[in-house]
Amino acid sequence: MYKRFRNTVEKIITQVGNVSLEEFYASEQKVIKIEKENFLPFSISKEGNLLYVGYYRKANGDLIPDPIFVFQIEDTIWHPIRVEQVLGTTNIGNFELGRYYYYPGHLKDVRSFATLCAKEWKFYYL
């Protein structure tokens, strides 16, 4: 669904995170953080079957997403769940009774945003 985004993130995992995709997906919890001068810390975090990708910044001691893309991984398929941003969260989809449902109105906008982010991340981190 987010092919360019996924390809870029997986390349960052293997090339910058120095971890194989098999190891990354098999792990229950894995965090890859990239700190680069003049940029917010970039994070790829897998917790169970949830994947968080993006930036966090600190404000008053709290971590604020700016933005964070959240996916649920089921059988190696990335299902977009939401985008967390400073001013709120955009829900993209969810699982109900074992099936994935998405919100068509949000999907197109978020896909365009994810493509732009993937282009930037490829340039900055690969």
C-alpha cells in the first residue's frame, strides 16, 4: 500500500540500523535511532506487531510526534493505522474481528505525505 515508504524504511533498517529484515521482523521489540546534526532524532521502532516510523521532539520533557507513522504488521503486510502529529492524530485504518478496515478519505492524503517523507528520508539517511 505504501511501497516507496516501506522500501525506504527497510533500507534504513538494514543499512543504517545494521540489522537484517528477518531479525527485525522476528524481534518482539527493536528500536533504531538516528541522530543527525540539524535534524530531529529519527526513529524506527517495532513493538510487538506495531511499527512506529518518524520523528519525536521534546517539549517540556514530553516526547511529541512530528510526525510518526504507525503500522500494524500482519503476515509481513504493513497496514497503515494512523499518523501522529503535533496537532493531532489522523486515523487511517484499524483491525476489527481480525479484518483490516481503512478510511478512504484519509488514505490518499496520508499516502501522498508518506511518499514525500520517504523521498526526504532516502536523501537524508541513505
